[in-house]
Amino acid sequence: MKLELGYIQINDIQFSKECKVENSTLFVDPDAVKAFMYEDDDVKAWVKDFSFDVAKPGESVRITPVKDVIEPRVKVEGPGGVFPGVISKVDTVGSGKTHVLRGMAVVTAGKIVGFQEGIIDMSGPGADYTPFSKLNNFVVVAEPVEGYQDHKHEYEHAVRIAGLRAATFIGEIGRNVTPDETQEFETLGIKEGIEKYPDLPRVAYVHMLQTQGLLHDTYVYGVDAKRTLTTIINPTETMDGAIISGNCVSACDKNTTYHHLNNPVVKALFAAHGKTLNYVCNIITNENVYLADKQRSSDWSAKLCRLLDLDGAIVSQEGFGNPDTDLIMNTKKIELQGVKTTIITDEYAGQDGKSQSLADADPLADAVVTGGNANEVIILPKMDKVIGTLDYVDVIAGGHAGSLRPDGTIEAELQVITGATNEMGFNRLSAR
Amino acid sequence: MSYKVVHYINQFFANIGGEEMAHVAPELRDGFVGPGMAFNQAWKGEAEIVKTIVCGDSYFAEHEADAKAQVLEWVKAEKPDFFIAGPAFNAGRYGYACATICATVQEELGIPVLTGMYEENPGADLKNKVLMVATANSAAGMRKAAPAMAKLALKMMKGEKIGASCEEGYMPNGIRKNFFEKKVGAERAVDMLVAKLNGKPFTTEYPMPSFDRVAPNPAVKDLSKATIALCTSGGIVPKGNPDHIESSSASHYGEYCIAGVEKLTSEGYETAHGGYDPVYANADPNRVLPVDVLREMEKEGKIGKLHDYFYTTVGNGTAVANAKAFAAEYAQKLLQAGVHAVIMTST
Amino acid sequence: MVKEIERAGIPVVHMCTVTPISMTVGANRIVPTIAIPHPLGNPALSPEEEKAIRRKLVERALEALTTEVEDQTIFEV
Amino acid sequence: MSTIGNPRDFRILTNNPLVPACMEGRGLYTIEFHPEKSYREILVMARDKVYAGHTLYTHPLSGSVKPNETPYKSVIVSMEPHGFDQQYAEIISNAIGVCDKFVPCARQYTQRVLEDFQLIDYTLLCGAIGFDAVAGLSNKK
């Protein structure tokens, strides 16, 4: 399957009645975005209002609490449309051409639950830890209707859809723009691959999806992934939004939809494809709460690795605690099939860095890449402007009592920063 | 004004002689000796070696207590800002001496310390206690080792933030620290996998907690002459828990004298453990720590002696790293007290 | 923790109810005990009987200490 | 780790009031509600069951909300002991170890926040056993 991505560089965002991209500036009409979001019945039912803002790299701006980050894309050639099964029809995506508005993102923010977390600082020390400080962010803050408290499931769904719709609307603006740069990605059929690269090791990416429940879900072609068996997906399908995030907890190591669209493992494997390895496919598997599900899913991961005659696999994780068990089960079982693994995780080694980092361990997991210790404490200075609300900073993960100081600085663990210790290996942060 | 440093080296690096001179007793000299010159040069006047202590490796090994006391006395008198030892490279006894004396100075005098040696040097067993720079396995590595040690030492003297082990060159000491790599994690993962697939060396960024096994020690030959100590992770403490061993998440261990105690009574002892129903242990603490039976057997001559102290921690609540550290610490006390065997009870 | 004592060169016997845990923590000489809240006792018995059982368990532990082992060994009572 | 689990064998250990409120009497499981127990104490109860040979059905660290944040926890173990399983024992004892490495926080939550924590724990539990969380909420007692 072959997909061409056409990158349209966005260096600035301006509100304007006319929607267009000109000289790397996105001009967008927030009212039009709003109208497009409200075309969805669930959004209409649960979201009272949206407000819009733009946050640019280097500004003294803090966005919190962040729900999701989404890169606008539009399918210009080939079957299907972006976010299949959710926004577009369920047709298989991943081939043809897709335009990407690179250098920007749609960020959804606003409270869903009272301990909602996720901070993006656009400057200062916090900005070093989140990849989203380097983007021009079109921020959508959602406000729930009265009485939403008893309907958190529905409201979370509505905000998720609203974000995807905003990104879809903006992506559409790039449909007829000539990309600044294009890049092709292709993986081959099993037999083809073996014939073309007879001497290269066959490698797949075992992609673990957060699937524990409300605020901890991931959707594949619109299907709640906790109700799925471990399966195979083409890496290019993920570039068209086949996997989207419904995960709002543990800001530092949740995979936003932006991460899924720009999966760094997919990128790194394509870079090595045909040179040092033969990139076969992605295997997606879940992280359920029920232990028998874990056993089944990890058995299937190992089984598929064997069936595909792999030599190696990279396993990535999402979230804290429970998924450590899936990570170790997957790794152990895949290694026992004779397939070599490297795993990507992050650590909760305590504020002093002295505790055991993972909730599970196995000697077969001997090649580990870490996204850093999420318990490490950081001081975030006061910002001139807050998009969203600081009401909940004191209750977010990693913040501790008094974490919002009177002078406006925040003392908290890295946990609170969106994407700080990403377990797909998106960042340079590590630990020893 | 420059920082004052005391340097510890062995007879070989002081040019006294090799193995045949390893018996020499500690000696205090003014200024730098041998490898100290390289440190002074690297520090460019910001820090300076004011005294050098030279000690034979065999002397240290055979008269450890005396050697420690002598070194402590000299260091204390000098009141330096920093204490540095070695580098010892692959010399086993020298490495042991450097690590041990650093640990002692750090603990007793509260002075920051640093040493350096080859990672497989037996002295490196103390790497979680004493910061040590990893060096080559022979003195030919001095040209690289000295500047690396000097740089880290100066940072420590200035009280600067110490980065992750791989940035600063010290051996991983069990304390995880964040830093920024040159490549993103996914690229590192692909590089690591390709190395692993090609049978090339790679280094995991997070070594899994040790699954090491310790081989069993030889059996006790004669019980009737043996001193047996009792230890427990069941949290048995004197009534009222005088040391406040927490019921969970214990941050310290208890050491209690039971000399002359015939049996543990519910008036005298209780459990601080939060992880199980305490009713049975509180009603009769011997159910967790069998002092009554062992005292009886001591009287009957079945065992030589029940050790005067027992050691207690709170099992599941204790962080793994802490539990290990506690046990390692009291194991040394038991060893020094001449205990022959231990009965450890767990709930 | 048993491992640290063993590492220091002192033979150690681990008296523990859940022997697989004892295996996991790396104990070499293991004596299974009665129950988690009262490893060396049984409140259902009379004090005399209870002490007799405790004595039996401790004797077994001492026996373990005087037995050479090469690998992790459970000394059933 | 082989037991599939019949709902009749589910013993739900919980300190979350939303669990009995939404689930009591709506399935074959048994709910053991311990409002006075802490998050950690629920884990310890589960551990003692597992040590006594009961099956651990759900992961004790369900959810990404950290143990020092949410006061609520629900874990399912078996009604009957089916034999000691080392893997369950490791999972539950590791979970207590993880719980202990988080710095305790003495934060006072508002009722709203507490309810949100209850909701998350409840929905994670529902997800694990296929109980319709939304239906349960709309029939809340």
C-alpha cells in the first residue's frame, strides 16, 4: 500500500472571514469552524459553546486542560477520507494522496472531569518537554451544557468529535494548496517484500493502544479497540487517521491523535525501510483491564509475529500501571517466538528517581528505550495568558497540594505536561 | 579562593612500589602526589589538592578499621571541601579501598566524595553508595579518567545539578535522572533493534530490576555453637512503635534488643504492619517472631545463642529499593556481631 | 531482603506462608508456614499445642540451616 | 493465568459507592463494598485473597489516574479459590509496590471531583466485565 503525503507548511494562523492558506499562513474563520462542529447532533446536544484562540511558539501562553491534539489533514486522492469510521465513511484509507497542514495543530481544551490534566506551555521550561510548543495551535475550548455532569460519556464523545471535525474543516482548506514538500510511504505484500529485500530482517511495529474505559479509550476505524482482537494494519492507514485518541488521562504518556497521525515509530521504521530492515506492517493490540483479555491479546501479538515470519519487533506502550503488564506479556511472548524486541516505555521512578520504574519486569525485555521519569518535579513559571482554566491545576496528575503557588508558578511532576514522556518515542527525553 | 581537596591513592601510584610494598601504613603528604597533578591541572586553580593520603592496598585490606580511623582523623583535621580517591582502574583491592574510604568519609564527615574505577572492579559494588566514574581497565586510561573525574568533582564542589549517569560519566547508581538525548526515542528504538538483530552490542536505557540469584551459603556445621539471629518483614516492634516504623511505605527498619527476653508478650510488642490482619500478631507476637521457642532451645543447648538484637521491617509496604538497602545494612551489622545464621520470617 | 543477608555471607532460612513469593525473592532455604497473619502460630489451637507447632517449624528451619543446598529448596514440614 | 471466569465467580472488592449504586442486583457477581477502606487497603484485601489461592480477574492498577490521586479502587477476585498462581501474586504485589512510590497527597477534593473519580473507577470496572456503564448510571439507586 502506497501513500503520498503532501506537506503544506503553516507558520502562522490568522482569524479571517475568508478561509485559505497563503504564504504559509492559515487564514480561518472560527465561526465557520463552529458551524461545522455543530452539524453533529451529539456536539449540538452536549456542547453549549466553543471559544477559539491561537497559541504560537515562544508566546507566554499556557493551554490547559488539554484533551486532544489533532493535525489537520485532507485526503485528495484515493479511497476514503480522514478519520474513517468517525468523520468519513469506513472505507479503507492509507493509499493515494493526503495533504497535511504541517507546523500546526487543533488543540481541544476544557474540563470534562474535575481532575482533567494536560498542560501545553508555549514558552519557558515546560515548552522544552512538550512537542506541541513548537506548533501553531488553533485552540478550541469547549463548554458543556448544564447537567452534563451525569452524562460524562456523552460529553467526552461530543468533545472528541468536535475536535476531529474542527481538524477536518481546517484540513479541507488545504485541499487545493500545492504542497511545499511531498513524501512517499510504501510497505509491500509479504511475498513481494521477501523477494525485494531477501537479506533484510523483517520487522513489524507492535502498537499497544490504551483501552481501559471512559477517558482511556482508543478507536480504530470507529471501533472501540477494547472490543477487538489483536490485528494487522498498514502503517499508512494510521497517517490518514485510522486510529484516534479518546484518552484524556495521564497527559505525559497518552498518545494524542496527533501522535497517531505522526507516529514516530512508523516514521523511524520507514526511514530504515529497505536499508537496514524490511518494514512489514503494524500490529495493533489493546491494554484491557480484564486479565484474561490481556492474555488473549498478547498471545495473539506473539502468534501474528510468528505468522508473519518476523525477525524483530518494536513494541510501544501507552499509559501507566496496568499497561506495564501488557507490555511485559507482549515482549516476553514475542521473544519466546524467537522474534527479537525493542520496547518503548516511560518511567515512574518516584520524585527521587529511586523506585522501580515499571509495575512489571522480565529479563527478556533486555532492550528498552525510555521516555523519561514522569515523576521528576518541574517548576513552571507564570504565563501572561491562560487558554482554558487553571481551576484544576491543583488536582491534576503530578500536581501536589499547593502545586499552584500564589505567585502563579506551578510546581508539579512532568506527568502534567501533554506528551512529555511519550511512549511511542516521540521525544528526545530519556533517563538513566 | 579555591576549593580544598584531599586525595587518596595507593602505594603504587605514590611511586613507593608494587605488590611488595602493599603493606605500607597510611601516610599523609602535603600537596599532590602522582595522579593528583592531573586533577590540579584540570581544575585550573578553582580547586586544589592540599593533602594526599597514601596507603598500601594490603594494609587497608588487612587493617581496615585502623586505616579508616587514621584517614578520617587526617581528613577531619584538614576540613576539605571534597575528597577524591583513585582512580583505581582494574586493581581490585585498590578499588575496594577507594570505594570503602569514600563511603566512610561521606558518611562520617558529610564531605562529598568521588572515586573512579573499571566497572568490573569489585569496589564498584558500592556504586549505589558512592559516586564513581567508570574508567578503562588499566592505568593507560588515566588520560581520559582524570579529566572526567576532575570535571564531575568540580561540579559537585560548586553544588551544580548533576545530570544523568551517561552524561556525566558516573556508573549508574540506581537513581533515575532525565536528560535529552540527541535522537528521538523511536529512532533510538530502531537503532537498538537493528543492533540486536545483527548481534551487535547495544545498551538498554532501562535495565530490568535485577533477577540475580545469590548462591546459598554453606550450612551451619554445629548448631549448638551457632549464634542465630531473628529478622522479620512482619513489622514486629516494641509496643507503641517507638521508632514510628510506618504501617506502609516504611522508610526505615527497626533494631531491637531482646537480651533477657524470654518470650514476646502482647504487653511488650505489637506489629506495625498494615498489610495483614494484625489481631493474631498483636495477641501473641511470637506467632510472627518465635522468640519463645528459640530462647527455649538456647537453654536446652540446641543452639549456641539467640542473637541479642532482632531486625524488623514492614514487608509489602516497603519500596523494593529501600528493603534491599535496609537488609544490606543490617546484614553487615549481623556479620560484624558474629552471627552464624539468620531466620527471616515473613507474613 | 533474604538475598542481601545471603549476599553478606550469612546462611538464611526464609519462613514464609506463600512459598512462590519466597522463590521469587530469591530465598535459598525456605520453610512454609501456617498463614499470612500468623505464620508461626494457629489461634485455633490451645496455647500449648500452638507452641508445639511453632517449635516444630523452627526446628525444621534450623535443620534447613544445617543442610547443604545447591539451589532454592523448600523444606516441607 | 487460565481462568476465563463466570460472573458467578466475580467478587468485586470496592470502596467506590457508585459500584453498588449502579450494579447491585443487576448481575450474578457479588459486590463487597468497603467504604471505610483506602485505595491501598482494597489492593491489600485483593492480595490476601490472591495469596489464599483466589483468581485475580482484573488488573489492580486499572486506569491511568495515579494511586495518590483517586481514592477509589475496584478489583475483581474469584469467589472461590482456584489454586495459587504466581503470576497473579506478582501482579498484585507489584501493584502495592507501585502504589507506595507515589508521594501521598493530602488534597481535599470537592464532591464533584470525588464523583468524577468514582465515575472513572466504575467505568473501568464496567469495561472489564462488559457491564453497560451508561445503563447502570441511568438506573442508579
